[in-house]
Amino acid sequence: MGLSDVISDWVKVLRLATKPSSEEYKLTLRVVLLGLGILGTIGFFFQLVGSMLEFTSIQAVPREYALVGGLLVGVAVLFVALYLKSRSEL
């Protein structure tokens, strides 16, 4: 694929591209702003929790608890994956 092929592909794309209508533009803008707001809120709460945890004295979690918790999370993820896989085959 040479340079002339790439340029001809660009020209084809530019010929097919159209300017969005004002309704489509407003809808896209709303979706983007909503996504940014949600992600910003989640990030703010993570930062808030991290700041609160920084100033508290929490004792270390015993190794056994961490191991059992990790295994439970792994089993839960495995069950969710198997469930989603079984639903996609229907």
C-alpha cells in the first residue's frame, strides 16, 4: 500500500464525510459531557477516599484474609465470565 493509495483513501473518506446536523451535534455533545461528568465524579470520590485513608491509621490486613479475598474475587470473576459466555451462545 503506497502513498498514492493512502491519499486516495483519504480523499474517499473526505468525499463521504458530511457535516452533522445541529441535533446530532447537540446529542454528541451531551453524551460526551455526561461521560466526562461521570468519570470526573468517580475520580473525585476515589481521590476523596484516598485522602481520607491517608490520614487514618489502618492496621495491616492478615495474609490469610487477603488470600481468601483474592480467591473469592477470582471465583466471582470466573462465574461472571462463564455466565456471559453461556448467554452469548444462545
